[in-house]
Amino acid sequence: MLNESAQAYWRANLRLVAFCLAIWFLVSYVFGILMVEQLNTFQLGGYKLGFWFAQQGSIYTFVILIFFYAWRMSVLDRKYDVHED
């Protein structure tokens, strides 16, 4: 892989990681801790939404982000021709 292509691949990877971490931070810290009182005015499955985000939402989001990251990395690998066949 050419040096310029390798740098572009690495930048794209870092942007993807930063995006995933920002989403995870938003769901786990902001929704689960900072906005818990506002979210508790709503209910999801019989539980207050703030409680749900703190207990379940961040875990579900993390699992979804794992699959999203794997899918996007597959797309990036093919774009920069570093994929495995």
C-alpha cells in the first residue's frame, strides 16, 4: 500500500473509531447519567427510560457498534484494497 493511501486509510479508521466512541459516550454517559432525570419521565417496557439507558441501553448500543464497526471496516478495507478474500 502506498504511503499516501495508508495514511488515508488510517485517517478513515480513526474517524470511524471516534464516531463510535462518541455515540457510546452519548448513550452511556449523557443519557445514562447526565440526562437521567429528564429521561425518567418516559417509560420503556415498564421501566423508566433513564434507568433503562443506564442498565441496558449502553450495553445494547455497544454490541450494535461492534457490528457497525466491523461492517464499516469491511467497506474501508475494500475501498483501500486491503481486504482479505
